[in-house]
Amino acid sequence: METQSAMPRIGDLAPDFETVTTTGKMKFSDFNKDSWVVFFSHPADFTPVCTTEMMGFSKEHDFFRQHNAKLLGLSIDSIHAHMGWVNNVKQNTGVLFDFPIIADIDMSVSKLYGMLQPGESETAAVRAVFFIDPKGKIRLIMYYPLNVGRNMAEIKRVLVALQTSDEHKVAMPLDWEPGDKVIVPAPKTLAELAERENSDLEKMDFYLAKRAL
């Protein structure tokens, strides 16, 4: 029985690799330099759920560009299958998958990122999404099974949440959306506690307080 390699976790540096994509050869660390990467896998080309998802990413490509995030797809298919699928969808819908899609025919990248989960499938990658920051650190991971499509609104929301948290050193409450109040760090000293008590923050208690950005 093959031993599964450790799956990357939140806080880990994203494993580096070199590969072939629909936009040419790639070294991931070069692609990731100075920008976020939303790296997602799909089970197979020419499949219905995957087609809807890839069209969704394509339609939102400008949003990701505006938020300094590059899109990177993957499936365990050949570059020829990828190109045929890209062309088929463009001809039928007018939507072009204009971001790189990794041809992971030997499953090497899928295994590196824990995208192959044998309880679901031994030959198709699950629907994983990795949010990787410009320093190469994995900041958030989503996993979906083969038969449930992802939620694009949530993918966009968490990218903005991560970037907002980094910029303002705050946390996000349940169901946070851009424009909502954010949670400020709890006081760590008595002086900070006194300052908190006299502040005009929206307070439930000293440890849970919100403010507008």
C-alpha cells in the first residue's frame, strides 16, 4: 500500500514545483513571486461541474487581477486534453480559460498538495483550493468532493478577508463581507484593558470589540 505524503497545512510554505501548463512551462515559486495565488484543482476535463467552475473563475479573472491574485488550475489530464477542453468551451460559450492549467498527467503536483484522496478517487483530484500569499505561505485551504461545485462568492470573500486582515491587523467575524465591521485584537495588558473600556469601539465585552475600517 502506497504511503501518502503529508498534506500541506495552513501556515506551511507552498511546495515548489516545475510543470507544464496551458500557458507554457512554469516554476511555481516564480509564478507566485510578488502576488497571491489561488491554486485550484478539478477532477477532469470535459466534465460538467468542472466546466461550470472553470467558467466561473474565468468570468471573475478581472476581480482576482484587481486583488493582486493569480489563478492557477490543475487536473490529471494531458496538455492536449486541456487545450481541447479550453477550445471546446470557448467555441460553445465564448468563455476563454485564459489562466494557466497544469497538465498533471503523472499526478506529481496533485500528490505534493494532497489533492489525491483515495477515499474519493485514486485517479482524479478532489476540488481543492489553496490561497497562497506573496511570501509563498499557504493561508487558507478548501476541499470539496467530486460532486459538489465550489462557491465563487466565498472564494472571493476569503481572499479579500485575508488581504484586509493582513493590511489592518484585524480579524473577521462570522459572515463578514467587505465593508462590515472587523474585530480588533483583545487587550494584552491592564493599560490596554483600561484603554479598551474607555474606547468608542462596538463592544460585547472587553475581549470582543469591533470597529469600522
